[in-house]
Amino acid sequence: MGVWDLVLVGLVLALGLCGVLVPGVPGSWLVWAGVMWWALKDPRPVAWWVLVGATVALFLSQVVRWALPPRRLRPGWAGRRVVVYAAAGSFLGFVLIPVLGSVPGFMAGIYVAERIRLGRHAEARAAVRTAMRSGGSSVLAELFTCQLIAGAWLGAVIWG
């Protein structure tokens, strides 16, 4: 598989990761489709194992999302600033504290955005709780799974 093909697969994965955060965009499906495209173009065993792992991970993610309480989306929690801060925090957490840092990074991003907006610690902490209860936990589950898949793909491309 050529460099440009890998760049295009990486762009599809990045678009899918961003799509997780945008309502109405099938981000997890884009991530899975990117991995499938890569596995079909580069038929090595590692590519197929990454595809199987991605399929199982996305299935388990959907099961977890269905087990979570239903989303009670409120227009106030998911402003653009909160989503950008949460995504940046999740990405930084995923990179700085490998894999598991995504979860506290996501919540820290929401906290920072709300602390800037509200100005007080107690109110920002309550806003994080509200955000996680009103759909943030579901978004976090899907984003974390897509980050795992993208990380597995990147690892397989670099070391595979």
C-alpha cells in the first residue's frame, strides 16, 4: 500500500474521529470503513486482525452505549466550545497517558470549558456532572472506542 493511500485512510479515520463529536455524522462507521479499506488494500494478517478487533470493539461500544441511560440532550451542555475542549482534552489524555488518559482528559476538557464560562469551581464541577449525564458519557464511549481503533491502525502501520 502506497504512502498516499495510507494518508487517505488516516484522513478518513481523522474525519471519523471528528464525526463522533458532530451529531448526525456516523463517525464510528467512518472509522470502521477506513480500517476496512486499509485491510482490503493491504491484505496482511495484521490488517485483518485490526479489522476484526475494530469490529468487535465497535460492537462492544454499541452494547455499552445501549446500557447507559438514554441521552437527555440539553442544548446548554454541548456548545461548540465545550465539544472542542472535550475533544482536545480526550486527545491529549490519550497521547500523554497512553490509552486510559482519554477518559479523564475528556472530562477535564469539559471542566476547563465550563470553568472559563462560569468562573467558579463548584459550578464547573456541577456542569461536568450534568454534561456527562445528558449525553457526554455516550459520546465518550464512542470517542474512546474510535481512538482505540485509530491507535491500533497507526500502530499496525508503523510497526506492522
